[in-house]
Amino acid sequence: MSPVAATVRADVASYISTVVYVYLLLIFAYIVTQWLFAAGLRPPYSRTGDAVLGFLRDIVEPFLRVFRRFVPPLGPIDLSPLLAVLVLVLFNQLVVQG
């Protein structure tokens, strides 16, 4: 393998790893905001809160919806974010860094 190809592979792997890390942070932020809003800590009318929640919902929900097909909610507990995080971490470890 030439040095240029090795450098390109390392750069692409680093980029994909960073994207996975940012997406994991977005999933955690979405989960935390959902918990806070469910606990009643949401202001009655907040354009900023609505914008943040709308952004997180638009980014995270399509990915979580894939896992909700296989793992239905167990009462009030939704395990799809846990499965989604696990899949992303495994993807990062096996494909990107492997």
C-alpha cells in the first residue's frame, strides 16, 4: 500500500469516527432533553427549546425509528437508543478503526 493511500485511509477513518462521535452526542442530548421535558422542566413557551428539540428530533428520530421496529418500548422504557448507541459504537470499532 502506498503512503498516499494509507494517509487517505487514515483521514477518512478519522472523519467517519468523528461523525459517529458527534452523532452519539446528539443521541445523548436528545435522550436527556426528552427526560427533562417529561419531568416537567420545559418552559411553557420557549422558541429556543422548541428549536433545539425540533433539531434533535429531526436528526435522531429517523435512526432510532429503525431500531424501534425490532425493539418495541417496554412500557415507559424505550430501549431503542441503547441499541442504536451500541450499533454505532460497534460500527466505529469494527469498521472504522479495525
